[in-house]
Amino acid sequence: MIVFSVNHFTDPSRVLMRPMLHLLICLVYAQWAIAETKFPDSDQLALLKRGEILVQTVENDKPGVTARVTALFNTDADSIWNIIGYCKNGLIYMHGLKTCEVLEGDQFDMIVHHRVRNSWYSPMLDYTFRAQRDREGYGGAKLISGNLNFLKGYWQLTPLEGEQGVLVVHEISIQTRFPAPKWLVRRSLKQDLPDMLACIRGLAKSPARTNSVQLDLSRCPGEIPPLAN
């Protein structure tokens, strides 16, 4: 496992792989993934409190590529779910999201349709998934249909004991149908996942102690409505 402390990346190659990253809105309630997650050690926690975001690439025998991102939010879990669980916000923090439709359900169990295209030369990703979450801080989704080979992951929101703030962990395993070398997918995940989580943190107005809302919002790939600033 490789751990990176990330504030911001700029790399032209990331543009080619962005479409698959928009699948991260999928919330997967996966017990195997939750069991593997470890709480940050003291050094990592110190980085998180400064506003940095940790990214890990996970080597395992699961299909596709797996990566995990961790950040500290200075708010409560409900405020975070109110950002990641709604289409209007996905259009801000998900680059290339063209369509987001809740076909049925509520905030705890819903079926959602996405159409994502990063640019004129990239393939359109069109998929439907079931997103579920419980009241204990875990959320997940299961792919129902679409042009993907594999998708699995989870969100875990854990309040810090004795301190203000929520530790947010998101892990994703993904395999698309269009060919892409694993090293390029890994590099793209390491570059784009932190921006997504920083944007969500900015929209929730919950920066870490030495960070700022505006700094987090500056990393959003989508247009931010005036009221969100």
C-alpha cells in the first residue's frame, strides 16, 4: 500500500482518465472494504488536521484498480451526507457529469442514473446504480446496469472521539470497458480523488483547522452557485 499526502496536482494525463472518477458518487455498503480500513496513525492525523488529504493505492486481487482517500471535515456527518447524496452537488464536484437523475427512493435507499462525459474525445459513461446508507456512517452502492465491467467501493464517516470533526474515508474499485493501463488509472485516482473530497468539504463549509472554505472550493471541477461560496 502506498500513502500520499496531497494538496493539489496538475498533470495533463489526468484528463484522459477523469470519466471513470465520476463513478465515485456511488456509495457502496461493502463490509469487506470497511473491515480493511485502518484509523490514521498520529502522524497521518496531524496531516489531516492541517487540511491535507491522504490518498492510498491499494494492491489486491480485486478486479480493476482500487484507491482510498481520507480527509478531515470540521462538521457533523449529516452535513456531509447532505452534500454527497444529492445530484445538484454532484454537478459541482464531479467533473463531466451531464445527467444525474434519482429514479426512485429516498436519501437512504435510491436508484440513480448518471451520464458522464469529460470531453468530445472521451467515451460517454452511462450507468444506473442503487445507493444505500445507514445511520451509523456507512454508505454504498451497487451497479445495476451500464457500460462498466466492475464497480465497488464505500464511504465511511467516523466522528473523532473527544474532538470536533468527522473522518471521511472513501474507497473505490473500478474497471471500465474501454482499455486503460492500470498505472494510468492509479495515477489519475491519486490526482483527482483529493480534489473531489476537497470540493465536498468546501461545499459543506467544513475546512480542517488550518485550511479555508475558499481554498477547498477552488478545487471544484464544476461551476459553483453564488450561494455556495
